[in-house]
Amino acid sequence: MSLTRRDVLLAASAGFAGAALFSPGSARANDEALDLVKQLTGRTAIASDRLHLIMPAVFPTGYTVPMSLDIDSPMTETDHVRQIRVFAPQNPIIEVASFHFVPQRSLARVSTRIRLAKPQHVVAVAEMNDGVLLMTKAWVDVATNGCA
């Protein structure tokens, strides 16, 4: 049996499609994160690049994974962040952190460490003063369970 160029291109395309479907940054992962937020809050979130969740892609232990959150907001009375909630859906307790902000008195910025039970997407949701939920996620691959 001989392979044609067409066979090779079709196989490569199928491989790339499969990798995209199961990769941590895939659209399917984004849909799952949106579904999780809907289930936990009862409201629909919007994926946004105003909210920045910074975490290492790989970390040796799940006991103390560094996390930084920052949201682009002037923090005025008319445009501010009320709260940010952080979810780790593979943890025994899904909500791992919650931060509340006050307009004109704080920056919408947080840096801390969280525990993760296993490799997973960490999801951050910011509730704005007008009730809109903004969401972002980050994939973190931890080598050891931090929730045992």
C-alpha cells in the first residue's frame, strides 16, 4: 500500500483536529468553563480579555500554586469590579477563593497561592457593578495532589 500526498494531508488534518479538541486551550474547555459558571452562579458569563489570570502552566506541587488576578477597570463608581471568584472544578471544594473590591478605594488586583487537587483549568469570574460576569481560565498541570 502506498500513501499519497492527499492521504498524508488528511491524516495530519485529523491529527491536528484531535489535538485541538483535547488540548487544554480548546473551545470545548471554554464551553465547559462557561457551563460551570452558569451552574455555580445561575448566571451566564462572558469570556473576556479584561480579566487576567496568571498562573504557571506547570507546577511541581498542588499545595501552593501561585496565582495573580488583574482586571482592566478604572474602579470608579460607574465602572468597577464588585468581586472576583476563583473556581477549581477538580478540587473537593470547587470555589477556592473570593475577593471583594470597593470603588475608588482599591485596585482590582490580587496575588496569592491556591491548592489544586490535580491538573485542571482554573476559572476566574469577575462580577462588575452593572451585574455583568466576565470570565477567564488558565490551565495548570500540577504533579502532586495539594488537597489530600
